[in-house]
Amino acid sequence: MALRTAVAAPFRHMHRDRLRRPEFIYFLAIDRRWMNRDQAGSLITIALREGLLQEEGGVLVPSFNPAEVEIPLGFRPSEDIFLQGENYCDTLMVRIAEARGMSQQEVAAEIHSIISEQFDGRLLPEAGAVILARKYAVPFEDLIEKLRESLSGSGC
């Protein structure tokens, strides 16, 4: 989710639904000082590859609604966003959201509810996503091994 949050931040802060590359890079590198210009360019490349951004004539357009992404107070993306491949927990959350006609924020809230109310916070987000997928009969078997591997990472 850190990648999605980092991508959503410039759009939310500037109250725009499309940004030119230099505007996006300026926000990340100069305004927020979250990364250098090269890293901001790499973030764009990763976001394009992951399908979070689309480029239309040199203008970046998010493929999701940035207003639905919660940006925590004091958020600063870690270096891990440049190392990550596909986040399989996010993939499962998208599947659940699509199957149930929910937003990803609603799915994340329900996973958090499962973790906090049923397991007193002693459950990893990946496991919470699997429980929710089972509850709604959303197929996830093809992601099991990748979810297990991601347990050593930062989670959903």
C-alpha cells in the first residue's frame, strides 16, 4: 500500500486528477523531500508498470481514485517501494473488492476489523486477507505461496 499512497499523495495534495511528470517529480523530490529526482522518476516507472498510473500525452493519470487512499500523518515512503515487485496482498484485496463491489479502502477496513476484533491484533494482514477471501468465496489459491513469501516483508 505504500506505493499506492506515494502515488496518490501528489494528486491529493495538489487537488488535481492529472499531473505532468515534472509536477509529480517536483512534489516528491522538492516539495516533500521524500526522495531525489531520479528516485521520483523511478517511482513513476514502477507505478506505470504496476498499473497505478497511466500516461496520456506526457500527463500522468492515476488508475484509481486518490481520494480513497488514506495518507497517514507524517507519511514518508520507505526505500522498499523501489524494490517491490507485485504486492500479492494488494492483489488479493483487489480481487475481494471487485468480487464484492467494494472499494479497496472498505476491504482494508474489514481486514483490519478481523485482525483487531477477532484476533486482538495478533494476525498478519496477509492472513486477514485470506480469511476475508474465504468468507466471500473469492479464489486465492494461486497466491498462497507468494503470500507466504511476503510474510517476511512489510505486509499489505
